[in-house]
Amino acid sequence: MIFLVYHFDMEKYHYLFGSWGEIKDNKRVDSEGPSFPEDYEVVAAVEADNIEHVFEKTNHIDRDWTENEGVIPTKTRVRSTSCGDVVVDGSGNRLICASMGWEKI
């Protein structure tokens, strides 16, 4: 199955201990966090069996994840997938990376 991986702008938003903050004047203020899809951009299409494989394939473990098999990056500079990022599966289901696991949005 093909999954699309979306990352939010970490320079604008920050996720810490289960709550969102927006960075304003170099300070973190509470916010609702980024809105999907407005505040996200596609960083890769990933061929994987399930969402956990997507997470594994889009994290820098032993090399730059854009070099992993089954990954088609859309950006040249990427960070690892983390809390707050969204993955859309081939059926259109939207899943957000939570502190523990994934949640449907």
C-alpha cells in the first residue's frame, strides 16, 4: 500500500508533553497546533505494509530515511516523522502520530 507522509512546520509549532504550542517572538505559547492540511506539506510517498513500517521508514535510524527502499521523497531536506505529523493511507484514512501510537483524524 502507498502512504503519503505529511510534516508540519516545526519552526512555527512545537509539541511538548502532549500539548501544542505556537512559536511567537521566540517563545512558546499554547495553541491548538497545526491544522491539517493547511499547515502541512507532503514530504514522501512510502510503500509499506502498515503504518508502523511507514514510521520506521521515515526515521533516521542508520542512514538518511530518504534512502530507504520504498520511499519516494518530495523534499531534499527532511526530518524524521514525529508527534503531530500525519500519514494518509491508500483508502484516504488520516492518522496523526501521537505520543504513543497513531490516532485517526
